[in-house]
Amino acid sequence: MSYKVRFYSDSIQHAAPLSQSEGGGDAVLEANQQRTHRKLTPKEVLSWLPADATPAQQDSAIQHHIKPGKIRWSSRPDTLHLPGHPVPDKHHKITLPQYYRESYFSKDSLFHPEINGGRPGVAGDPIPYTIANDDFMTSLLLGCFILGCVAFSHSKDFILRHVKNFFRTPRSGTTVITETTAEIRFQLFLGVLTSLLLGILYFLYMRTYLGDTFILEQYKIIGICSGVVAVYFLVKAFIYWFTGWVFFDKRSTRQWLKTYLFILSSEGLLLFPLVMLQAYFNLSTKSSIIYSLFVIVLVKMLSLYKSYSIFFGRGWAFLQIILYFCALEIVPLFTLWSVLGVIADYLKINF
């Protein structure tokens, strides 16, 4: 430290005679004195040292000439609220002017500024709904497929027996083979599956030709369509029973109800590959409609043949079978289509 002080005093002594020889001794001396009393900077102190001064010598010179002063904190409010520093209450409470706090709609009952109005910007295009991307519908169809395979393995003989006897004309006095409880449950399961598949197919038809925006979720729409189809099958079964009770004998009516349940089960088996192809392999809706019409026409033709062989086994009953077929097959089918169309008009969103 003594070295630095001596160097500083020597610089002043050398500077004074040089300045006096130039004719400005008093002014330079006064400037040196002012320089010794004003606040120095580290750069000025380091400039007095020789170039080979060590860091320790530089630090010693700065500590000798620069003394830490009293810290004077700013009295301005801390609007940034720096971390680690408490926020004073007098600066934390900020009052807004009245024209910011009140407006023309302040006293209106419909004015709720606390409710979020949404994010600014333009909404993107939503991803279109597909059954292939729906985990619930995929699990449901997969479960139906597994249950159908298990039930088919246990009721294979029953199905083969029905297919074998389907095109045989029943005779009076022939013993009717009774069905077990498991076989009846299997047919009821396939009937429920048929309702579900027809509901899914009509939902896909709605999204393609009627509109892709609805007031309800997809699950509810599929459930409504499937429920309407299931009610249609139950009403038809009741009409079949009532017509047989009025016009035909009890044995023929029972045989026809069993045949109707078997045809309904077969319709579900024929429609299941169509739903899988359209849902997971992008089968066109036009091809799906053609296949569905083919299945429906085939089912109606089988129903016509079987009802004729059971109830109208005589050649002169041509007019009766036409009336029976139109009243119990064609009219309910068009009624179902009309009801589904009205439901679709209520469910879709009209822009």
C-alpha cells in the first residue's frame, strides 16, 4: 500500500513542475487538488499504476482510494415487485380512475367482466370424427365380435339346423324342435347387435349426406338411432304375434316368431363386416348403401318366402301374402326410415 501511495504522490509531484514550466502551474495544482477530493473511479486509480502491477496491488489501490459510501435506496414505488423484496402495502394498492372502473354497462345485469370471453384468434378446423379413432366404439365392436365368436362356437349346431330346415315346407303334425335357453340368448344377442349395427350405419349415412354437426355427442346419436331400430323390431314382433293370434293358429305364429328371430340374427351377421369395412378400411358410403340395400332386400325376400310357406301354403293365397307382406314388412320399413329422418333433422345443426 505504501508503494501505491508513494507512486500517486510522485505522479503529482512530477506533474506539478511540468505544468508550471508550461505556464499553468496554479490551474493544474488546483485541478490536482480537486481530483484528490472528488470521487474517483476504479479506472482512474488503475491508470496510475504501472502496467506490470499485480492483481493484489490493483485491489489494494482501489480499496485505499475508493471507500464504500452509504447506500441510499430509491423512494420510488417498486412496480416490478422484484423477487426477494417485500412489497409495501402503500405501493401494492393501486387505485384506478373512475372512467376505468365504471363504464356505460357497469350497472347492466348482463355485464359480467369476470367471465372469460375466450381466447383471441381464429379457431382451427376440428378433426372429423371417425369410429376408427374412437376408443369406446372400437372396444364395443371388438367386444361384440369376441362375444359373437364365442356364442357361435357354442351354437353352431343350432345355426346349421336352422339353415337346413329353413327352405323346407312345414307339414301339419310335424314335431317342432324346441330351442334351449342358450340358443335363445344367442339370438337375442344377435338381435341387439343388429340394432347397434343399423344405428351405426345410419349415423355414418347422416354424417355423409345430412350434415356433420349435431347438437348431441356421437355416442348419444348412435344410441338414439340404435334404440329406435330396436323399438322397430320389438313393435314388429308384437304386430306379428297379434296378427297370428287373430288370423292364424298358435302353432304357426310361434314358428314364424322363431323364424323372424333367426332372420334378424342373420341380418346382424351380414351387416357386421360392412360396419368394420366402413369404419376401419374407409369403404365409401355409396358402396355401403348398396350393400345395405342388398342385405335388406335379401332379408325381406326370405321373410316373404318363409311367411308364405308357414301361413299361406296354398296356391290361391297370392293376394293374401301380398297384403300381409306390404302391411307387415314394407310399411314398417318406410315408417322407420321416416322416423329416423325426422330425428336427424332435429339433431343436426342448421347454419
